[in-house]
Amino acid sequence: MGKAPKRTFKERANPINAVSVQGAVTTVQSKEEVPVLLKKLNSPEVNERVWAAASASNLLASDDSNVRRLLLANNAISLLIERLSDDSADVVVQVAGALRNLAAVDQGAAEEMVRSNVFMAIHSVIPRLAKSIDDILKQNEAGQKLDMEERKVVFLTADNLISVLWALCETVPSSLKTINDMGVTPFLVSFFNVVDKLPTSLVQTAGQFLYTLSDSNKHAHGALLAQTNAAPNMFKILAAESVENTTPEGLAVVRILAGGILLNIKPMAIDKIMAERMGTDEDGIEEKLKPWEDLSRNLLQVISQFMSLDLNETAGHAAEAIRGLISKQAEAVANGAESASESAHEIQLDNISTRLGHLQLALELAANIFTDEGAEEAEEANPKPKKENDDLLGEDSDADLEMDDGEDNSEDEIDDVDFGNNDEEDFDEGDMVDILADEGTLANKADEVVENSILGLFIRHDCAAATKAC
């Protein structure tokens, strides 16, 4: 059985989550405004570049496809990519958000970004970004006062650039080799080492991309296993019941992402352990294999936490938020005003979308576990039964029915074969008792297989959680 397909990258309601830039445009009245706006991306004034990048981001994220086409027709992609090397962090974060919006909503634009070599631009930014994050962590450990706005800009830039790579990885499959060659795995893995010191959303974005990147990608598997502490740290996260500065729900998402990544690399990891067993005692091998053997069961316990989401209640909240949003937009139009700030209704919808995305991820992982490992366990525990005809005709049925070559077999000989269609008096009630007993034994064996399988564990754990909730 194959794995459940990876979910498609989705844009969030508020992709960049950055501080609104004063006066940044959200719509254009005429096509002549677009070239003027984009020209300011190369302005010598930092404030004008920030404004232009924020305006481009707003327009690219809008529902107006005509405006988006105008931007693309005026070479917006190349101009934005150039600005990733801007000296101003405020410009870079807005540009990264604009590219993220573009990669998420427009397949053609995503392909154009690849052709415009966005990977080289991002690759040149990552070392600088990694150093900025490292400096923030060191300042935090030293107890120094942090510039919270500067900190936010750094983390948002990392989130958006990782999201661009994630979106391109899914929407433009041909870009996978280039992403592999970028060697971003150590950068992504590093976030899992300091979960308690980074925004949970950033760790989740890195985990989502790494989970997608490591799906059926041997290059990524090798790169992950080459990071000595990567797998051990992810096993620790999977087992963690709490992490400082992280909400239970946020941690649960990080845990299932860590488990999903480990599931992706599990076959290569086990092969590597078995290849190293020469000269190693069996106890050492068993100790190394045990975390991988227990992975599915441990991960299912985390996954089951997401099964308590009440979809009917969630749908009701979503409908209420949509009605409120429509009402507010109608009021704004009636008053001739347009609010640039994100409303409470949009935030609520974004949160609902995020929770549903987490549920989808949990179900996807559960499906992969059941199909890949649960089926194997059931097959091993319940060998393929004999064919039904073998039981009815007896072990020597094939020999009895075999006809020697060259001999003339009469119709009488064929008629002698009993297919069970005649003579009710030949039926023995004792035979029926035996048949029912055999069927009962098989059913009990099947129940036992399910009970002892990871599927049984998931069912018991989920039922217990549901009973406790009631």
C-alpha cells in the first residue's frame, strides 16, 4: 500500500504577519500606478523601498488577479528577488513576504521565480540570517535586553524564506534537485535544537518544509542522518510532554512533525544501523534499533491528541467569522473607508485554518503508519490462509483431478468428481460445526492481530481520550 499524499502548501490569511507599513497601498486605481510603485524598489531611500515592498506584498496577496498580472508583467519577480540582498532588514522581510505570497497563490509565478534563480538569492541570505538568529539566542542567554522589533523581523524573514522554499518544493517538482544542492538541511535541523528559544510557528514552518523535503528523497535522508544529533534530538522532542515557552498545542504540532520526519528517514536509518553491525554485539544493535521500532506507536499517541477536534463546532465558528467579516467589509464600503489592519474575524479564520491543517497532517501521518506498518504487522501475524477449495476438496485434490497426458478420460470419470452440489444426505452437521469453529478461530485471530497492532493501540488510546472528554 502506498503512503497518503503530502498535503499541498497553502497560503495563510496573513502570510507575513509583519507590522503594517504606513501608507502601503492595498489596491491600485489604474495600471499606470504599478510601474511607479515597482520603480521605488530601487529607490536610494530605505523608507521608499520598504513602502514599495510592502505595497507589492499586499497586492500580490489580494484576490485581484488582474493586479497580480500587472505586477508580473512589469517584471515584479526579478525586482523583488534583487531586493533580497538589500542592506535593510525591513526591506528584506517585506520582500520575503511578497515572494511567499506569490509562490503560494500562482503556479506560473512560482515557475518564473525558479527561472529567475530565486534559490541563489535565498542561498546568499541564509548565512546572514543564521548568524542573526544565533546572535539573538546568545543575547538571550546572556540576559541582554533584546530589541523585540528587530527580533521579530529576523524570525519573520526566516519563516517567509523557508516558506518560499517549501512552496516551490511542492509546486515546482523540478526544483527539488536545486534545493537539495543548496544544503539547507543543517539550517532547518538547527531549529529543532532550540525549540524553547524560538517562536513555535517558525519551528513548525521549518519542520513542515523538512517533512516535505524528506519525503521519498534519499538525498535529504542522507543529509539528515549525516547530522549526528538530528535524529536523537527529534526523538527527544517526540517524547517531550512539555517545553518551556511552548503551548501544549504548539508542541504537539512540533512533535508530530519530528515524528513524521523520522518516519521518512526510518528505512535508511535502519539500513545504516544494520550495515554497521559487523563487529558490534547484538545488544548494541537492539539498543540502536529500539527507538525506530517504537516510533510508530509513540507517534500515534501524539497524533491522537488532534482527534478531539469537533468539526461541527469548528464549522459553526468559521461560518460566524465569515458573516462578521462580510458585515465589516460592507460597512467599510458604505463608509467609503478600507481598514488596512487585520480584523478579529480574519484572525479567527486563520486560527481555524491552522487547526484544520494540523488535523490534516495528523491524519496523513496516521494513514501512512497504518498502510506501511500496520498492514505489515497484520500480514506477519496472520499468514495467508489456504484456498477455500483446498479445504473443501482435501489436500490431495490437485492430484485427484490431474489427468495423464495421452489417456482418454471418459465423461464418467469427470462425473465422478464431487463439487458439493448433490446429495443432501452426504451433508454432515458435524462438518458445519467444524466450519463454524474454524471461522470463529480465524475471527478471533484477526481480532487479536488488530488488538496487538498499532491500529489497535490508536483505537484504544483515542477511545480512552474521548471517554475522558465526556
